[in-house]
Amino acid sequence: MALGGKMIRPRLLIDAHEDLGGTATSAAIDAAGAMQLLHIGLIIHDDVIDNDTVRRGEMNITGQFSSEAMLLGATSAAAQTWGISSSLLAGDLMLNEAQSLLARLDLDAPRRLAVLDIYDETIAESVAGEQSDVWLSLHLDEADSGDVLTMIGRKTAAYSFEAPLSIAAILAGSNDCLVERLRAIGRRIGTVYQLRDDVLGLFGDEHETGKSVLSDLREGKETLLVNTARAHPAWSEVAHLFGDRALDAQGGLRLRQAIEESGAKAYVESMIAEHCETIAGLIAEAELPQALASRLADLTSASSLRCA
């Protein structure tokens, strides 16, 4: 499964449902739409939390609405309030519409309720992960790699991979054991996806990722890269630059060099490889249909090797 063009979550749900022999095609399409709405709602809120006005090189909702308000004569502060308010409300609408789609799925009541339970759990996990991400970025206590990986699992993996796979299995009438096995696989794939995202966020090609390599450093994001680098003497020489909103290209270069020198980048690459091996084992143990097993193996590879 290639990641070009993204739409990962809805495509994964529809494809997995088909691979599992599911026949609830209409419900799968609607559920896939709900997964995309969930994604949009969460990233809108994430941009607000991160004080971002740009996503992938283009103004997001906050940026667009703020700019339009200023053109009409609003002060900078008032325009920002308008943009943020509009983003929060838009995100709320997306999350509500996603739930509404799932509540109206053309399914028997037990399966529809099971899908809604997954959605509720996913929202709770995503909220906990987002809050943990913000907390870790405050650097008020000493987080370890386990804390960072737990945050990744909740914030990214739960809604991006676990939920689509779980819902696909429920729609296909799979048993609870298979649903749980797919959730475990989804959690690991999501972790690989985010670890690669963190590496690209610092060392990727900005033209391909659509994201500045200074963004995470300016925000003080507690990624596994940074968490690992902290233990190395090289980090103490550049620690004052981390989280500096005015960080320039030279400062960013120094931070990236310290991260590489500490061995953190190599460590994260080894973690990605280790997770990929674990996923291969989980796929084999799950005794999945060959089409789905191959699809998940391809998705794992694409997540680990992607450039954007």
C-alpha cells in the first residue's frame, strides 16, 4: 500500500474490509469517510494547539480566516482570535460529523455499536496522546523513551491505523480475537509511521515534506530523537537553542548535528527496524488472509521508508 496522495485511513479501512471477505460495502465506504473526517478534525485542533497557521506549505484554517479578517480591518489580535475560533469550531464539526456517519451505518445494531465503541475509545486515546505531547514539550519532568512511545501510540497510531483496521474487521464480521490482533498490528505500524515522521521533521527534504526542519525544534517537541539525545554530552552545548521560537537555520543545524552525534538518529532508525520485525511476526501469528497480510507488510515498509 503506497502512501502517495495519503488518504491512508479511509483506504486502509476499505481495503482491509475487502481483504477480510467483508460484504458491507456501503457501510465500509461511510466508515472510511468517517475516518477521514476524524483525521481532519484532529489535525485542525492539532494546528491550533501548536499555534500553526500553515500546513504543508499552505495556510490552514486559522491562517486563512485570520488573514481575511485583517484584510477587512481587524487588528492582529482580533484576527487571530477569529482564526483560532473558526478552527476550533471546524474541528468540532468534523468530529461530530464522523460520529454521525458511524451512528447511521447500514449494519445490524451489535456491529454498529461495536464500531461506535471503537470511535469513542479512539477519541479518548487521541486526546490523551495530544495532551501528553503538549505536556512532554513543557519539559517539567524527566520523560523516558517509554513515555514518548506511549504518546505516539495514543496520538497517532490509535486513530490512523488501529481504528481503521478494527472497524474493517468488525464490518467484515471478524471475531474479537482477530480485531485485537489487528489493533496490535495497527499500533506498531502507527509507531513506525510516526518515528519516521519525526526523523523527516528534522532531516527530511522540506520540499517533499512541506514542513520546515526548524518547526519541531522551535516548538520544543519531545520526540524520541530529542529524548535520546539528551543523555549525550553534545546536547548540553545546544540545549539552550531547543524550544527557541526565534531559532534560525544555523541554530537548527547545530541541534541536528548534536542529535546525530549523540547517536539518537541511528537509535531511532534501529527502533524503526525493530518494530518492523515485530510487525512481521504479529502478521504471521494472526493467520490473516494472504491479501491482507501482504497489504500490511507493504504498509509497514512504506511507513518506514517514506520520504514525505
